[in-house]
Amino acid sequence: MTERLGPIPPDQLTPLQQQAAQAIIDGPRGALYGPFVPLLRSPELMEHAQRMGEYLRYRSAIGTRLSELAILVTARHWDQQVEWAIHAPIAAQEGIAAGVIDAIAHGRRPDGMADGMTEDEALVHDFCVELQRGKRVSDATYGAAVARFGEQGVVDLMGVNGYYTLLAMVMNGARTVAPPSAVAPLPDLPPG
């Protein structure tokens, strides 16, 4: 498949696109890559999205480790190779066990003991799976999440799911190509 919205040559960027691109480059991401390549076609949308993403990725109330876990669940749900390629290594660096990452990649719930999933991670995983697959969260899961992370944490967790769903949809629609450095792409799952 051909990438639909690949990089724009620098000499073809509008002034608004140049400004939006520079804001990404000057921020914590340090480069224009992944979803921001297709989003650059709408510089104002990109600016708003990147500000939300900067908060959710780097400063959310649930912390970076659990945000990265939520991103992996979202990437798997959307079969989003770029998100996975970027965030699986970050999740590992943040302390998510390799067994947890592998289980999510293969579409199964990680086993706490066998895969090394902590109680917090199990709660985040289950919350995200319920929200992504069922479009709702059960009272039991919601109550446990509020008890553990507080209302701000739960809102931020829902925000991580929504934001990375937006990026997954943009990249899937644009056919954004995963970087060549992606060492462990998401495996195809059987239908159903």
C-alpha cells in the first residue's frame, strides 16, 4: 500500500505549516514524525492535537508508565503499526514487562503472574479494553479506577484512549508507514 499523506518537502510548506512543524520540532518530541506528518495538512488541528498529546503523554495524572500501557492497548485495537513502533519501546523503558507487551501485541489479556503485569497495569489494561471494545466501562472497573487513580486520573485515562484513537485513525486513513527501525511490528490477528 502506498502512503497517502507522506512528508511534505520543506520548500512546499505554507507559513502556517512551517510554524506548526517547528513547534513540534522544538517541543519534547524533537522531530516531525508519525501522525504529525499527515496532520500537517491541517496545521491548526495539528497544533491543538499536539498540545493535548503533550499533556497526555508526558504529564497525565496516571503517569508515563500507565499512559504508555494505554497507548499500546489502543494501538493494538486499531492495528496501528506506527503507534506500536513508537510506543512499545517506550513502554518497555518505562517498566512495562516484555510479557505484558507481547500479550497485548498478540491480542490477549496479559497474565499478572506469568507476564509480569502489576495490579495498576491490570486495571488500566482492563479499563482500556472495555472502553475500546465495548465503547463503555463497567461500574466495577470504573469504580476501581476512580478508587486507585482519582477522577482526574480516570479522565486522563479516557483522554489517552481518545487521543491515540484519533492518531490511529489519521494514520490508518493516511496509510502512514511505520519507521524502518520498527523491530517488532504488530502481528496480524485472526479475524473475529
